[in-house]
Amino acid sequence: DTFSAAITWNLDSGDWMLKGAQSVVDNVVGSAKNGNIVLMTDSDATADQTAQALPQIIDQLQQNGYTLVTVSELIKTDEDLAGAVSTGKVSMPKGAVLPQVSQEEDTGANA
């Protein structure tokens, strides 16, 4: 039997705080560990920052010995998990929305 699982991120790039590309690069590269799934925001507000940060993130992670993979490829690295998890595509339920976090709620923990 196989089962489906919700996959989520475990490394917040902090891009949503709009502190600039270098801050995003520093957050991701400085915190990266094997198996991390990095959260990056897809919005008009973060687009320019992401376009500047992403090439640097990719280059620096690769220089540090990391290989970037898809979630499906990551699951396949664990033989037990690979045999148990279905990696088919799913979509958000109709009418569902992701929660919005305002910059005002930032506690300064990433400052």
C-alpha cells in the first residue's frame, strides 16, 4: 500500500519580510542542511528580490557541496519512504487560501 503525505518546508528564506536579496541569500545559505525544503514566496512583491537572490543561493549551495533536487527525488533517497509514499500531484481545494503573515508580526528573531 502507498499513502499520500502533505509536504511542507522546513527552512524559511525570510523573503516575505522584503529585507533584500542579500538577506534572503544569507538566511538560506547560512541555515541550509541536508534534506531542507526551502520556502520562497511567489508574489509580485518578492519577484525582483527572488530573481537577484536565487542564482546566488544556487551557486553558494552547490559550492558548499549541496545538490538541489525535487521533492520526489528527495523522497527516493529514503528506500522505506520511497516505497510507501505516492508522489502524485495534488492541488489546493477549491476556495482554499494560504494564511497571510504581515511584516508587523515579525518578532525580530531573524534580525
